[in-house]
Amino acid sequence: MKQAVLLLLVSLLLLGQTPEREGNFDIRVEPTAVLQTSAPIPFRITVRDPRKQPVANAKVTLQIETPEHAKSQTFPAPAVDPGVYIAKPVFPDAGTWDVNVEVNRDGLISSRTLQFSVAQ
């Protein structure tokens, strides 16, 4: 067992990658416009580390999908300020949608999923 773990770590180092770990980031997600279909809706995403400091230079994505895991789409969330990111998903249909935000920085990763109701 120890040899297998060692082999995995060595192969990751040779590939130049580090294993991802939980980042324990505090992720706040809020739409800044009325939720509706067929229009880009800005979502403000605020990310803080466990010390309550803004998380800058992270890769942030926002994914939408129905509760049945259909119609999944992923949108980038570029930074607008340190620790603040904006994604603009377009909801194709009215109804209930799961919104999942994933934050990745320096091998640390955290995510948060919320449900929203989108009007026509």
C-alpha cells in the first residue's frame, strides 16, 4: 500500500501536478439581476479564504443544470476585484436550476451549489 501511494506521488511530481485538496474557501453567490430565460444574468461570486481574506487569482467557474442533471452548461467567472468574480450564465428554460460554483487556486479547490427558480 505504501508503495502505491509513493508511486502515485512520484508520478504526480513528474507530471508537474499536485493533488487537489479542499480549500475551505467561503463562497458567496448572488444574482445581480432578475432571473429570466434567454439573457445573460450576472452572478457576483465572492471568495474568501479561511482567514476571511479575499481569494485573488483563482480559476472560478459557474455551472448550471436542472435538478435532473440535464442541460448542463459551464461559464467562466473572470475576476473584477480581488476575491470578486462575475459569471454570466444564460438559462435556456424557466424552472428550477442548480447553480454550482467551483473555485480552484494553487491546488486548493472548493465548491458550493445553490438552487434558483428562473422565470420565463
